[in-house]
Amino acid sequence: MHPQLHPLFIDYCAHFVRGDFFECHEVAEDYWKAIAPGDKNHALVGYIQLAVSFYHERRGNIRGANKLRANAQRIFSQADAQFFTYIKRNTLVTLALGDELPLAPPLDVKVQQRLKQLPLLDDDFITHKHLLRDRSAIIAARAIKKASPTK
């Protein structure tokens, strides 16, 4: 299977198309951890940073967005070409908030099919998703780690 036709990458693109950049980050991170954990220069890290840059930009954090976008562009310029078959590398580095993700066949068809399966979400929820999610498990794990003696 081509890496851009993997279900997690299709999910990334579907969430990107509908403007759910936080969810893009989540699914791309899962994919990255499955195929290239720790490789901070992998193309998927660039895709993650691109989505997060749009999330920050939409929320008014322009400085953070620009920093992430610049790093994503650096990664894209060096990354393996197989992650730029159905989305051209040069279109990613010029993409702006509100632009359509330029998907080529057959990725575009698969993304449209996936979009039909996703639940509708309120724009406010998408914009502020990181503030609205349940983080109790993360907070509990950090508390346990903090309480345990270091070796």
C-alpha cells in the first residue's frame, strides 16, 4: 500500500479538508509513531507541524504558527518523496489557511469518501478542541510520574 493511501493518512487529509487541524495532528502522530517513531525529520512530522500551524493561526497565535510552518517547510524539503505523490511538495510549502488541500487521484476520492463518514462538528468545537478534550488520564499519569522517586 502506498503510504499516502494508508487509512490514517486519509483521515489526516479528511480532517484537514474540514478544518479540524487538531485531529489532523492526532491521526498523523499515530501514523508517524507506527512507522517512524523518533524520526523528527520524517515527512509525517512536517504534516503534523503544518496542521498545528493552521490550528495556531486560526486561534491567533501567529508567531507560533509561523515557527511551525517554517519547520514543516524545512522537513518537507528534505523528506522522502513517497509522501508527496498525491500531494505535491511545492503546494504544501505555499499553502495558506483557507486554501484547499490539493489532493490528486486516487487520494482525493478516498478523502471524499471518508468525509462522508465523519460526524458533523461545530466550528467552535473544532477551533478550541484542545481546550475541550478530557485530559484527566494525562494529568493523572503526570501526577504519578511526578510523585515517583527518580533513579
